Amino acid sequence: MELTDDNLLTLSEYLRHTLSPDVTVRRPAEKFLESVELNQNYPLLLLHLVDKSEIEMTIRIAGAIVFKNYVKRNWKVDEDSPNKIHAQDRIAIKKLIVNLMLHSPDSIQKQLSDSVSVIGKYDFPEQWPELIDQMVEKFGTGDFHVINGVLHTAHSLFKRYRYEFKSQTLWVEIKYVLDKFAKPLTDLFVATMGLTEAHANNVGALKVIYNSLVILCKVFYSLNFQDLPEFFEDNMEVWMTNFHTLLTANVPSLQTGDDEEAGVIEQLKSQVCDNVCLYAQKYDEEFQQYLPRFVTAAWNLLTSTGQQPKFDALVSNALQFLATVADRTQYRHLFEDPNTLSSICEKVIIPNMEFRESDNEIFEDNPEEYIRRDIEGSDVDTRRRAACDLVKVLSKSFESKIMEIFGAYIQAMLQNYAAKPSENWRSKDAAIYLVTSSASKGQTQKHGVTQYSELVPLPDFAAQHIKPELEKPDVNECPVLKADAIKFIMIFRSILPREQIVGSIPQMIRHLTATSPVVHSYAACAIEKILAIKSKENVPLIVCKSNPNAVASFEEALFPTFQGILLQDIQEFIPYVFQILALLLELQTGTDVPESYMALFPCLLSPLLFERQGNIHPLNRLLQAFVSHGSHQIIQQGKVNGLLGVFQKLIASRANDHEGFLLIQAIIEHFPPDALQPYINQIFVLLFQRLSSSKTTKFVKNLIVFFSYYIIRYGANNLVTIIDSIQPQMFGMVIERVIIADMQKVSGGVDKKVTAVGMANLLIDCPAMLENPYVTYFPRLLASLVEFFELPQDESQTPEDQILDIDDSSGYQAAYSQLIFARNPKKDPLTSIADVRIHLAQGLGRFEPQRLRQLVGQIPEPNANHLKSYLQTAGITVS
């Protein structure tokens, strides 16, 4: 593609069409851009278009976005993949993009800055060493539009230093950056601080200046994260003095009237808290002379900042800084005075644990977000979590004093609630949260709180203040306290007496009917957690497995609901229904599948159900349960054809072929041979057609396991006969190109055992393997089987494995999620065989001694030595 005006015009028209709401216009334009993106000069055309001021801004922005996505998809060069961007284009892009980004409008600058970051991720510094020089050069322009563009790019480029593992390569890169960037960054920081005073009366200029300071502070954080650089240690006075100035600054002209969104001052102070917290955590020896002034500043900030949500991140970071300091032994003296502790509890911790109106709005209007924050652990930046962390840190050193202070406040809060429950419910909410945070010393996701303060009488508190809340008749009364009470039981389930926990289950069940999504979600979660508790003998309470007669009770309770879900086609719940039905059917102890299930079976064979990806695994598991418990009923109903139709559909899909193999293995295991006889030839034909048309490592692995199942069930001779009936001497090609070539790739304990036994049986129980034309494969297969035993799994893949299925489905699709208590671990069908090596050796031991010596002598010496060891262990001598 040439860099001509005509091509620019053409490209702009296609970009215009990609913005069309009409899919018949938009999609062809997107397809065209995809088709030409590998042409030389294509990315340069995009950049030239983005740079032309006479072109409509929406088209230029679209071009910048397309360029960014192009870079994301294609800039990285994988080892085994071709380079999708011409070398000359790569050079030209890196020459053009920085200057173009810096003089572009903000909406374009952001897209191009992201593009520079992506390119830098792969090329900087080795293949783009001039990038830093280009960026530093712009600091001297005095143009903050340009400077902020550079800083945004630097932030995007360097923030990966915060999470990458330490390595020599990383150290070399950071040192290179510091040598070129640390001093100009510091000079810019000092100069920008000076501008805050010079433009103190110019609100417009101050906004730009303080935005620059925010990004400067973020870049500082990234460059200091891995280790304390020598330059920043030498210039700590400069940075820390200015950080303190920023943390204590009062700029009324930049205060916003918005209570929700943090303004630039809040963002800046929050980042400064992050920076000094980093130094307190990692470089406390060098930082300790500055620490007291920052503790005072953080304290003043916390006691003077309002409760509006816009201050949340700032308050949270300030609290985290205090928690970091309080956790250091050398700073304990700053907090040990009883008056100081009381003041912290009264003025900092308790106010930030209060349930605010903004919290109530989230509880009512966005319950999913409330749940994520409260019990799923995404509340790391909330005031409550930060206050809770500070409580835990202070309790390590001052537990008795902290508990004494909090005890008085908790009693006052509960009395306040008791006086006017409907008005003062927030007091009880705070009391419960305070008890929870002060009592918890350690917890896990699996068990809840496992270590707690013995100074907190948890059973008494639960009996006096939690149980009564759950026993109130109206499950919708004061839902926040209901959620608090349920959560309390849930997180202390491993600590509270067993009778309290088990006794709460009826109340949890009752709260499943609550109107509040938070309350009924917490109740469901609590029931699940309680049922997962194990007895003193480490035995889980799962009812049906210990009492099979209980299955009928569950079926009676669940079937009407399941019927409604299936009839109304409620997609979100259908995968769960299939899982539970499969579990209940697997727990059946009778010889037949109950009629209530068999009435459902024909519906389960509907191809429409398998069009939804989320249905496939649980539905296939349900079909396998039918096969294992009611094969003769399926045959009587004449549904074998329909069942094999499901197998055919699954096996044709690269994404779902493994499900097809699971189904056919269950059919082979449980169906009598005569029932499958009319279909067996077609089953193998389908498998070989798929093998020739779309071979993948996953398919071949499963095919080898299938062959092994077939050998174990029907005998090796039967396998040879059926394959050779499709094409004469085809079995030889199967041994060479499939079994020997890829057996080492089979994975998974059960599948490896089945393969080992199946292939051993092929060698020891198949006369055809000892006769022409297949006898030549015998030593090679034997050697491969020994390697299968002794060598690690071959995890290599083929290029075909990288090709993804194109999903043509449109609209909403429910995803599959595994129910914890409906897991179905793969069962070992060969429990009678303890050692697969001995199984092979015992089988070979039935050969005539001379023949056995001959076979052992035909395989490589290392393999032969292993084989002799198996034979010796089995008591068989090979002289």
C-alpha cells in the first residue's frame, strides 16, 4: 500500500463505515481493514491519517484506536510465528509516533500513548534505546500538554516494574532508565512544584500543574518499587520535603463540589500516601528520619477529611500508611501512649467503620458490587478494610488496651441501638464490624477465621446479638443487619460452637426468601460454607452420600423447581440443574434409572441444548450417568441412535471433542457388545474422518485413550479387525502415526493407566501383533510403552493446536461454573491392576522364553534394561 492521498481517502472512508450502527455497513469495513493490515505501509497510512488536521476528528480518533489495536495484536513476534509487521514499518513507526503523540489532541494522544507503551514493552530498551532520550528532550519544552503526554507514556511504560519478578534483565533495564530519566524527572518535579506557587491564582494553570504532579508521583512509585535507587536515596530530601508539602497543602480553588468523584488534589495526596507507604514498608532505615512528620500529616489528614466517597481512596491509603508504620517494632513507641490509642480508635478507626449513606446506596442499588467488596475480598481500597487492617496491626502489640477501648465503644453502640432500633441500626452494624475486625487474627477462604482473640467472647456475642437478629420473624426487616449477622456466622464458622453453627441453618434457609439480593446471597453462601465443615473425624457432612435414602427427599423438593427452570428455558440456571440432576442420578442405588429421570432423557438429546457452551459439560455428565445406570432402558427406548448423534456432534468440534470421548467411553463400558455392534463401524469411521480433517494434539491423545478402553473392553484382536475392515492393513498406520507417535503426550492419572494397560494388552494378548505384517511394529511399540512408563509427558504441540473454533453463536450465553459439591472425580476402571509395569511383565512372561529373549533384544538397551527390571520384579527371568 502506497502512502498516497487516494489511499488515505479510501482508508478514511472505511474508518467512517466502522463507526456505523448498521452492521451491514460496519462489518464489511472491519473485514476490509483486517484483510489489509498485513500490507506494508498500512500502519504508516493510519498514522498519517491521524496526523491530518483537515480530516474529521471522529475519523482520526477511530484511526488512532485501530492503530493501537493493530499494535497490540501484531507487534510481538512469537518464536514460531511469522513477523506480521514489515521491518521498515517498525523503524518508521518508532521514528514517527512519539512526536505525533505529543502534538496530538488529548483524545488521540491517549490512544497513541498506549501504543507507545505496547511497543516499548517489547522493544525498549534494546531495540528502541532512543525512546528515553526523545522523552527527556520534551521536558524542556515548557509545554505541559507535551510534558503530560511524556509522563503518561512513562507511567504506562514503567508501571510494570511494580509487579514483574526480579531478574538480571529487569535490573539492567531499570538501571538504564534511571541513568537517563531519574535526574530529569527530579528536576521536572522541583520545577513543577515551583509553578504551584507562581500560578497560585490561576485555576486553569493549577489544574494542569497538579495533574502533572499526580503522574510524576506515579512514575516515582514505579521507579522505586523494585529497590531503592541510589539517585533517589541521594535526593530523598528533595522528594520527601515536597511530598510533605503536597500532603499538607490546602488549595481551595481546586476543591470540587462533587461528593463522588475524587478531584486532582485527592488523587495527588492519595498517591503521595502510596509513595511514603512504599518507603516505610521497604526502605524504613533510610526513611525513618522523615517518618514522624508524615505520621503527623496523615493523622491530621484523617481527622480533618470528610465522609464523602471522593475521599475514600485517600483515607484508605492514609490508614494503610499508619498500619505500615504501626507494624514496625521500631515505631511502636509512637502509638503506645493510652491517650494516643484512644484518640486513634475514637477519631480514626471508628468513624471509618461507620456505614455511610453511600454504602447503603450500593447495598440497595448495586448489590453485586456490595457483595464483591464485603465478602469476596475486593474491598482492598475501602475505608472499612483499611481501618480493619489498622485494628489488627495495633492489636498485635496493644491487644488488651485496644480491646478495653473498643469494648466500651461496642457497649455504647449496642445500647444506642437498643434504645431506638429502627433509627440507630447503623450503631449495631458498626458494633458487629468492630467485633469482627478486632477478634479476627487469621483466616482462610476455606475455613473462615481460624485464629482469634481470646479477649473477645465470640459465643456470648453471637448468642446475645447475632442469633436474635436472625430469629426476627420478618426476614426483610433492616436487611443490612441481617447481612451482618449471616456474615458473622459464616466467617466464624470454625470458631463458634458446633451447636450454634448447625443451629443457625434453619434461619439461613429462611433468609433465602429475603427480598434483598445481599441477604439471600449471603444466606446461600453461608449454607454452602457450613455444609463444607468437617467433623472432628475429618468427615464432611454431605447428606446423600452418607444416607442414600435422603436422595428421594431432595428429588421431591427440587424437581418442581427444576421443571420450571427447564420449561421456561432460564439459561443462567440450566447448567446447575444438569449438574445436580447428574449428582442425584449418580447417587441412585437401584438397578434401574427411576421413571422420573427416564421421562426427561429424550429431551436431553436435543441438539439445541448442545448449542450452548455452558450446557455441554454438565449435560454430557448427566448423559453419562444415564448410560452407567440405565443402559438397558436406553436400548429399550430405542434411543441409542440419538445418544450416538450427541457423540457425533461433540466429536466434530475441536473445542468439545473431549466430551465426545467421555461419552463414547461410558457407552463402551456399560453397553452390552451386541447393542453396539450395528454402530461400531460407523463410530470408527467418524473418528478417522475427524483425524484426517482436523487433527489436534488433544484429539489424538483422547483417541489413544479410546483405543485403550476399546482393547480393555472388547479385546485387542477386535480393535485390529474393526480398523482393518475400514481399510486393509490400516492398523499398521494407526500404530505408527498415532500410537507410537503421540502416546507420550497422554496425560492424567486415569488416562495414563488406561493407556498403559490397553497398549500392554495389545502386545501380550493380540496374535496379530506377532504375525506379518504387524510383527515389525511389536518391538517399536514395546520400546515406546517402556518410555511411556519412564519418561515425562511430552507437552509439545502442533501449529494446528493454535487454531481456534469460530463461534458463530450470537446473543447471551450462560457460562459453565462447577458446583463445589457436585464434583465428579474421574474413576479408575482398573482398580484390580495395581502396577502397570508388573501387568506388562506378567503378560510377557507367558511368552516362550526364547521368544521373550528375542523381543527384549530388539529394543534399545536403556529400554531393555528397564524391561528386564519389570520382569525381575515379577519373578520372570530373562537369561
